[in-house]
Amino acid sequence: MIPPELAAYMATFMEHALPVLLVVGLATRFAALGLLAMTFVIQVFVYPEAWVVHGLWSALLLLIVARGPGTWALDHLVGKRIGIRL
């Protein structure tokens, strides 16, 4: 296990960085998976009664993981540039 102080700093950083990556469209699937993991941990350990909200968030994040970034995402532009479909 990691020290709680380090875990708090890591969680705070990821809670701020992953949504920015998601909005910009860079590392979209990674950001969605990270937010999905955070949502799961919050649901199980912090707010177990908020399953409706977390279920909605999880469904939307799973959709992003399954379908990938949209055409306006930076992932799409980078993929076109190097010749792969993200």
C-alpha cells in the first residue's frame, strides 16, 4: 500500500488532470478509465448511497472507453497524423 498522504496528492492531481484530458480529447480512453476507477472507489468507500449518480457517470465513461474519442479530439488528429485509428 502507498502512504495515505501520497495517495491524497495523487488522487487530487488525477481528479483535476483527467477531466482536462477528457475535455481536450488527449489520451481520451486513458482519462475515461482513470475517472471510472476513481468513480468506483468513491462509490464503494465514500458515498455508497450515491449509486444513481455514479451509475450515470460510469455509463458515460464506459461509452467513451468503448467508442473512443470523437472527430474533434486531439487523439483523432494525432491518429490521423501517424496513420492509426484511436
